[in-house]
Amino acid sequence: MDIEHYIEELFAKGHEKYLPHLSVDCVVFGFHDNELRVLLLKQRNVKQWALPGGFIKRSEPLEGAARRILEERTGMNDVFLRQFETFGATQRSSAKANEQFIQGLSFKVSESWLYDRFLTIGYYALVEYYKVKAVPDIFSEECRWHNVHKLPKTIHDHGEIVRRAWESLRIHLNYYPVGYNLLPEKFTMPELQKLYETILDRPLDRRNFQRKILSTGILQRLDEVKAGVAHKAPYLYKFHLANYEKALKTGLGFNL
């Protein structure tokens, strides 16, 4: 089935396969070059950007839909994923906005389930930047990373969804560990601190941060130092996975 025929079928009969009025949008965070980045898709025709998202199959659970969408866009099936908010403003989507996606195609649609009001459930995902193989969907012509401080123009309320996801991640940071899904397997204490500072968008005291993070028991110091450093090379660390997983369930409760 070619893309045009698939889109025509989606507009006409998609409600038979997917739940109407509901969608999922995923804010995929990655950490690269000391920047917090978000994965966005450049939409066809409208030339604006959007979050990786999609519809919920009638036969799948909600989180299953989010994980399916993430795997389709990133090639990853084992990522940290958390639901954070539902977005339901009356004007968040409209028939006029959705109709733009089929501009230039041979078929016309006057009525469609996609023109109805949609509520979207927001998830944020934490991924290791270099492991992502970004792939656009059928409505998009490009999929790439953007600095969270320099987002392009987005469709609907997707800019607001990113902002709310970032706020939720900051709150998460004070109660649960973060890093396993964003950093390479081995990292230095300054690299971990920089990750936390980037998410919080403010500097942290070095000694206080190190004391608090080591007190959690989620780190293991290795008998290795970072290679290629001009001055005194810092030790490398990795996460103690058993303690990390336990902290994700029980929480840490340290304020940074």
C-alpha cells in the first residue's frame, strides 16, 4: 500500500482500528554536548514540527501504544518511559489544522474522525542519544534533535507539552535517579553533575552534589580514570543497577 492510499484509508476508516478522540504524544529527551535535546518530526505540507505521537489501537494498552510509537521513531524498545499529564484544551486540535496534512494529495476529505477534538496523553522518555535511530513517520519528512531551549515552531500545543514534560522531569530529579538512560555506561562525576545541572537549568555546588549522589548508593566507582584529559584525570563511575532499580521504585528524596 502506497503512502497516499494509507493516509486516505486512515482518514476514512482509521476509527475502526484506533480509539477516537485519544492520542499519545512522547517527549523524547536525550543528552548531547552538554545540552538537553528533544526529538521532533518535521511535518509534511505544514512545515512545522511535532512530537513523536500517534493513535491508540483498540487492541493495545495505553503504555503499549506509547512504547510502540517510541520504537517506530527511535528504533529502541527498552527505554525509561513515564506518563506525566493529559492535555485537553478545547482548541488544541482542529479540522483545519489536521486537513493541512493532506494538502497536495489527490483525494479530498470533507468529514473524518481525525477532524474531531482529540485529547492527548503525554509521556516523556529518557534515551541514550547515540543509540537512537531517528525515523520520520508517514506525516513527516524529517526527524531530528533540537535543543530544548531553541525549539522550532510546533503544531497544536506541542511546545507546551515539551515545557510541561521538562517541568515534570525536574520534579522527578529530586525524588528518583536519572542518568542511566541518558549517559554512556561509564562516566565521570563532573559529567553526571552537568547532566543534572542541564535538566535543572542552574548550577549546583560540586561538593554538595557529590556528597548527596554518593549517599544514595546508586553509583559504583571504577578503578579507571577518564582517558585523554590534560590535567588530573577524574575517576569513572557506572550505575549500580540493582540499587538504581530499587531507587526508581522507592524514591531517593534528596533535594538539589
